[in-house]
Amino acid sequence: MTTLSTIDERRNTIDERLEVALGSVDDESVGLANSAVDSCPDRWYGQLVALSYATIADQPITDVVLSASAATELLHGYCQLRSELFNQLHVSQRNSLTRDPVKTLLAGDYLNSSAYTVFLQADNQQFEKALEAIIGTSKSLIDSFNTTRTQPIDTYTFLDEIVGTLGEGATTVGAKLTGDNTALADEFANLGRALSSAHYAFNILELNDHKSVPAIEYLRYDESELCQYGARHFRGAIHTLNELPDFVDIEPLLDLTDAYFEQNMGYKEWI
């Protein structure tokens, strides 16, 4: 067990697990997979898994939690590549994101399957419940991409269907790993969806100096509308946190929101 009390400590540990999982195989598809995972280095989703667990569990973060954190980051990379591919297929002109569609597809599938490999390397009494949550998240993401395959993914579809699903999956996995308080599942699912949508929206607007969001060219938006969207989801997340029962220690997740939302205050005028 380990406390991993700081963001940097958790990020470094998650990065180590991702490096082992992906390696440095001299293959273009694997190279694309690595670049997708490296393009968002703040490890937001992995942090969300770990701190959702810490919010409920009265014990240090365990190895299986860190494996689940890494697995969720691999799903994030899968979404990044699949989103870029969908955009590329709907844009007639070549651009900076133009890649071999087959290799991009293979790289995304490699990340999706690697998520299970990473998680299956760990063991825990609550392993099965958390694995079900990871499988459910993966299926929901695939369904979301399937429903949008005939048209370009717009900003709000991406935030609602992809980012929101990833965030919901992260908090659900973290909660399932505790094995307790399953009655909180809906609250944590809503919390992860809202927090992640707000986090990504504000990063698109470059109001956060983490710069963790790659420049995906299909993201077209009205700045005022996106600020209001992010603020609305942030308010919803904080309300959900504050409404959790007294036996839940919300400090870990409050620390996460402080770290990722408070460093730049540009969004505050919208909240």
C-alpha cells in the first residue's frame, strides 16, 4: 500500500505503469498509441479513479487502484485516437491530424485491449465489480462512437458522450474498488461525469495552464457558451460533493478540484 498523497506522486506512479503497459515496440500503431496517451499528461482520469476510491475507503491507495487508474488512462488514449479518426474521415482536406486510418484504428484497439491487460495484472477482493465497471465504460464509449459515425463529432457531443462517459467510468471504478457503499454509485457516476466535462471544457478554453487537452481541429465552439457549459457542470459537481453523506470524506476530491480548477481563476466569472 501507499499513500501517494500528492498529484505528482500519483501521476508519476501511473506513468510508470503506462510505460510498462505500452513499452517502446518499433511499430507505427504502437507508436500512435503511445503518442495518444502522452498527449494528455495530467492523468486527470487516473487521478479521479484514485481519489474517488480515497474518498470512500478508509485506507491508503492500493496497487489495484493504481492499475485501474492506468487502465482508465488507456481508455482515454483510445478515445483520443478514435475521435481524431472520426474527425479525419469527415474532413475532405488533409490536415495536421491526417494519419493512416487503418493504423490509427489498430492503435486505438490496442489501447482498449491494453486497458484490460493492465487491470488483469492486479488482484483484489473487489476486482470483479471494478472490472465490470471498466467493461461497461468501454462499451458505452464504443456505443457513443457508433452513434456518431455518420457525422463529425461536435464539441458538445464530445464533452457529453465521450468525456462525460470517461469521467463517470473513472469515479464508478474507484467507488467499486472499495466494495462498500454501493448506494453511492449513482452519485459518484454523476460526479465524475460533471467534473470531467467541466475540466475538459475549461482546458479547451485554455483557462487552465495544465494544457492537458490536445488541439483537436474539430472542436469548434462559442467561447461564452462553452464557459457557461463548463461552469454549469462544475456547479453540479460541487453540489453533488456537498450533498454526499457525512461518513464520506470529500477532502480528496476537493483537493483534486482545487488543483485542477483553482490555479487559474479565469472561469470563476462564469460560476
